[in-house]
Amino acid sequence: MAELAIELIGVNKHFGEVHANKNITFGVRKGTVHGIIGENGAGKSTLMSIIYGYYQADSGTIKINGKAERIRSSHAAIGLGIGMVHQHFMLVDPFTVLENIVLGAEGGMTLDGSLAAARTHLQKLNQDYGLQVDPDAIVGELGVGTQQRVEILKTLYRGADVLILDEPTAVLTPQEADDLFRILRLLREQGKTVILITHKLREVMDITDDVTVMRAGEIVGQVRTADVTKEDLADLMVGRKVNMHLDKAAAVPGEKVLGVSGLNLVDGRGVALLKDISFDLHAGEIVGIAGVSGNGQSELLEVLSGMRDATSGSVQFKGQELVTLKTREPKAAAYRKLGIAHIPEDRSREGMVKDFMTFENAILGYHDDPSVRRGFLFNRKAIIERCRRFIDEFDVRPALTHRRIGLFSGGNQQKVILAREIHANPDLLLIGQPTRGVDIGAIEFIHKRLMQLRDEGKALLLVSVELDEIMALSDRIIVMNGGAISGELPAAEATATSLGLLMGGHK
């Protein structure tokens, strides 16, 4: 039997009435990539936070290299050779790469000496693992994929032999994800142990040696990756057969809902973010916007949702001009009242207030709705009842209306936002990365709901970096590159190759 880098025996963790981890027992072999998969709220991140010392287990034993340990803090975990790369990076944007890496581990009497020694060590790590990071680059000016490499360098600099990566591809393009997996294979070849928390079964099949499957806080399967199929893992995760193929009828487009013509956006530095964008969107169709992240898709959604003013051009919603719309309230609020709903790409910053309760987040942006008010006051009972309906219909876990939404997993947060925006019964639904960080069962549910909205005659504009998602859901696909439209084609004619060429700017 292979030597274990980490072994958990009978680990339990409660958060009040929620039993997040239930009698967890499993081991991670040294020198392997070990996948931890499960639905949103299955307890994966909680378990990894116990190993990394953020949380203390209520009971059970944790063994590191065969020795039982009490990991009381992340500092203690680092001392035991455990590093963690979080889904939301822990970096200081104005600092250089080198400064971020030594932060908290300076050592010595002078900072200059620490930086000089760190630079030498960093050069060797860069070379050994092919990370290709400039130590003098400002972190805030780096792309997301490069920032993630900085996080990996931080853990290696501190001597980690075990690296925990929490949803590492949730914010990466497909190309950046491929580069990350190249790095993980190198780490494995060098004898490091990697624990990968992910929802993406394709990634599990591509990179892992072993897989532990969790559901509702318990382990429901421990398998060698080579012995199972993607469908086997999906069924284990959800506890039922999952239909991984989306059946959809041909679209029957109706009247034009959205007309965009010559839309331009120039920022305060004079950089053109959107360049002469023109397209139409009709009732009863889904138009997908494909492209490598950072090519204007986010800015387009911001303009169309009223979060940002266009520099020039025209946006007509059901015949009404929006660019020149005069309103005393924020434009985003005015657009909502007209019938435009928005599921933002960054749910943490734009879709919710983490410190608010679930029932409070259930009416964000819709607090003027008469059905949740009693005169000038809120009708608390009606708000809570609405939230309960959202939780039941969208299977939010745990089913708690009075829990801070920041304590839910990302996928369950997404379900609350989707429920809120769909409940508004909009004529136009703007959707940014609808399944980012969402498990396979929830993806199946979300895709079916979006198709249902289309078939009910709603107009949907979908932005996603997942090409499989774009091709599965869209009726037409528009590709953006460098802030401009590089091409448009029917979804039935689209392939990953043809879209990839357009994403690279080839007409």
C-alpha cells in the first residue's frame, strides 16, 4: 500500500445545526493528484480548511506523513508542509510578485537581505516548475492565470510538499487551465502531492490519480480515476442519474427585444474597451458571447445592464433608447423596472452582499416590489416566504433563510441570485458565467431553466468562457476579440476550432 501524505480518520465538523463533515475517513497517496469532488455544499472546502488549520475538527484524527497532528492554524499547517491556493487569491495588488511571496515569511533582520535571498530561491522555483513569473511585476497588473502561479510560488517558497487547490480553474480561460495542469503534472513528477477541489469532471478525468466523492457532508465514493467514467462520477456526486446532454428544440425567434448599434466604450485612460459593437437579440432565442476573458464581454454586460455608461452608440430595448435614457435613480435600477434582469459575472462583488442574510439577498435590487412591502416598511414575512420558495425551487443547501449568504458555497450563492433574477420575469436576461463554480447537478438544473425561459419567449444574452456551455445553450454565437466582434455564426455550425480561431482574432 502506497505511503499516505495525509490521512483523515472519523473527522466531524458542525456549524450550529449544520453538520458540514460527517465521519470523514480517507487517505491521499504521496506523489499523486487527488481529486475531491461533490455538489455545492457537500463539505469539500470545509474539509480542506480543517486540513489547512482554518477550522478545528470537532472530533477525529488527522495524520500527516503517518503522524497524528493537531493543526490549530494555517501557520501550523505551513510548518507541516501543507500549502493552500484559494479560489479568491490572497495577494496584495500594489506589491510586486517578489514582495507578495516573502510577505509573512520575511525572516532575517533586514528586508533587503530577505528579498535578495527570496529572489535567488524564486528563480530556482521558476526554473524547476516552469512557472515563468517575473519577480518584479506588479501583481495587480497581471492576468488571473499568472496571479494563480504567484499563489503556487508562495506555497512552494514556504516549503509545501502538499498543495491544496480550491476550484483553481473557476476564473481561468481554457488555455490558462491547460497551463495550470501542465504545472500540476510537473509538481507530481517532482514528488509533490496535490489535492484538487473541483466541480469539473473533465478536469478530474484529465489530471487526477484518485478521486474522493462527497455528498451532503459524507464520503460516498473513493476510486482510482482510471477505473471510472465521467458519468460514474456524476451519478456518485448527485446520487442519481445525471443527463449530461442538453436536449433542445430549434429556436422560434419572435420580435426584436434588443438592438445594439455602433456601441463604443472608452475608459478614463483613453483605452477603447468596446469597439463598434452591433447585434440584435430576439424574443425566444439565446445569443452566446464567446471569447477569452478580458476581451470586452464584461464591459458589454455592464453597459447593457446600466452599470456603466457607453461613450457612444445606440442600445434599444423594445424600441426605447437606453444610452440617452434620463433617470433620477441609478440606471441599473431603471433598467430592471423596464424588464432587464442581470446575473453578474462576479457574484461576490456585484450580485450579493455577503454579510446579509439569504432572505435579504433574495430581494436585492427588487426592494421596491409592492409584494414585499407594507407601505414604507418591508413585509418581512413576505420576504422570508419568497426566499423559502427560492430555496425549494432551486435546491439551495443548506435550506436556511437566516444564514449569512457569505457562508454558503459559491454554487448555492449562484442559485439564490438566479432565483431572484428569474423571479422578476424579465423580457431580457443578461447572464454572466452562469455556472462558474457550480456542480454538475446544479449545471444540469440551470441549463434546463435557461432553456425553459427561452422557450417561454424570453430573450437571453449569455456570456461564458466555457465553450461547451456556449455551444450547448446558444442559438447564435457572437465571438469577441480585443473589444470588437470578430465573427458570428449559428451554434449548429460552431466547433471549438472555429470559435477558437475567431477568439484569436482570425476573421
